[in-house]
Amino acid sequence: MPASKRRRFGRVRRLPSGRYQARYKGPDGIDRPASGTFATKTDAEIWLTRKETEILDNDWLDPDAGNVLLTDYGTSWIAERPNLRPKTVQTYEGLLRIHIVPMLGGTQVVRIKEATVRRWRKKLLDNGVGPVTVAKAYRLLKAILSTAVDDGMIRRNPCRIKGAGQENSPERPVLTLGEVFALADAVDGRYRLLILLAVFCSLRWGELAALTRSVIDLDTESLVVRAGVVELKNGALVVGPPKSEASIRTLTIPDFLIGDVAEHLDTFTGRGPGALVFTGPKGAPLRRSNFSRQWNAAIEAACLSGFHFHDLWHTGNQLANDEGASLRELMDRMGHSTTRAALIYQHRSKKRDQKLADAISARVKAERSGTQRARTTAGD
């Protein structure tokens, strides 16, 4: 009887149970069995053929690489990201700790499947976690597992839920001009200009808190945004460049505000070029935690309950759009490098739409009036 032909790659043997086991030597020199057994010898040989093809095509994954727990891999992922802003690190750590680790942290990366992600996301929503927060957590998980693909731990990213990473935040309120000045008048005089610059120069809290005397030029009626302040949960204030290169920008101060700016600098700002424009009563840097009492009292006095400081920035952006700012001008004013945020204001502006309709109507009436006069003159 002829001897059985020896396989060129891998080995197959029949177990006492009657099923078949397949083994092969990986590129790392380690002898590796299949994760399960096979009903027939042919099934085992087909599996070995696929493994050989993966190795020849440089598409082989170390089956042990993805055995690390997600909590460990996610923690390392955040620590290894270069140039993350402190606030971003804090946000990622919070999302991982609060929304990802409790349900997925004890799972090996290689065992996280599409169904695993679907169940995790649904449970977050069912537990009352806000859709915006769930979208942020999903995007973080997707980014972590995308790196796991690059690291050869898994073959493809299991985060494949269409639209799951998109934030559909509720539309924030926008103040009228009367409400802006009512709010500015209601706050302590030290913070009046803070309110007005937030609106009329479209400045964020962190950008306002970082303004120094040197970046304001009353002669050219302009200011330069060069830095931002982030207040971490431990109370530390971190001063650094704005959130993106586009956020470094020069803004024109509306003419009506120049007197207010000059008066504020004379009254509340130190004399040196590096003196902060806005400080607390004792000269300390602005903190949201300390300002919140002033803010809450002011919005109550102005009957604007539920209005957030960041909504002043939205109000300024909408005001610029209503006055005819182009998409590029809105992006520059807001300090954004993409059109996505700027388009929000152009899409939702009924006032701007009315202004355009009125302009078209005026032009049509002028043209028709001119044509009618020409006809009358010709008839005479």
C-alpha cells in the first residue's frame, strides 16, 4: 500500500473524537493550531490552504496579537497619540472610562465584532446617554480599532454602523441685538466687553481668556487671536495655540465697540503688553468656574434662562451670515478650516433668505421700472 502523501504546508491529524485538527508553522516560527476542529479532513486542508495564501500574500495576522483587552489597548492608544491638546486627552479618557470600558473593556480586541459594537451602542442609548455623547464615544472606539487594524491585530474595523459617528446637536438659541446688549448691561462692568467681543468678533471663551493687551490695536481697530486657554477638571489652566491653524486669525473690531475696548483697557487691564485683557476682580486669570455665578445672574436678569456662553459665539456667526458674509468669510471669522460648521448658519438663516429675496425684488422692480420709462419715452 503506497505511503500517504506528506503535505507541503501544515499538518492534519484525526482525533479520537473523529474530528480533524490542523496545525501550521507561522512566519514567526511558532507552531499554531486552528482555533477549532473540523468535521472532515478536506475542511482542515482548505483552512490550511487559506493560511498559506495569507502568508504568501503578506496578509497573515498573528492570532495572539488581538488578545489584549480593549481597556489596556485603548489606554495605550490615547497615551501614544502625538500632539493631543490637554482638553482632548481629558475628553478621550472620560469617554473611554465612562462609556466604553464598562461594557467592552474586559473584551479582547480580536473578539469585538460588528454585533458587539451594535449591542454596545444600543445599550448606551437605552441607558439614556445623550446621542451626541454616544456619537463621540463611537468615533473614539472606531479610531482605536482602526489603529488595531493597522497594528495587524484584527483584519477589519467592526465599527461599521452608518451615521453612528455623526452628531445631530439640537440647534442652539441665537440672541437678538437687543438681548445681546441687555445681557451685556446686566453683567458686572468688568465683563461687559467680554460679552460684546464674544458676539461681535465671534470669539470663544478660551480665546477671550487668552487675549492680551499686545494683540489689540486700537489704531487699526483689530485684534489677533493667537492663543487659547483650557481649564482642566483638576483646575489647571493650560495656555496654548488655538484648536487649529485656521483659528489663528486677525479680526476687525466693529467701529461702535472701539470706545468700549479703550475704556476696558484703561479700567481693567494691566499696563504691560502681556497683561491679560480679562481677569477676575483680584487680577487672576478668568475661570469658567468663577465666572459662572456672574453669568447665571446676568442671564436671569436679562430673562434668558438656558442660554450658554458658547451661544454668544453662535449669535455672532449668525449675525455675520445675516449681513451677507460669504462661506469663506464665515470660515475665516469662525476660525474653521472646513465648510461644515459655516454651512449651518447659511442653511438656517430665514433672515438672510429674506434679505436675498428683497434684494432680488428690488433689482427686478428697478429693471422693470427702467424698461417702462424707456417705453413711455419712445411712445412720446
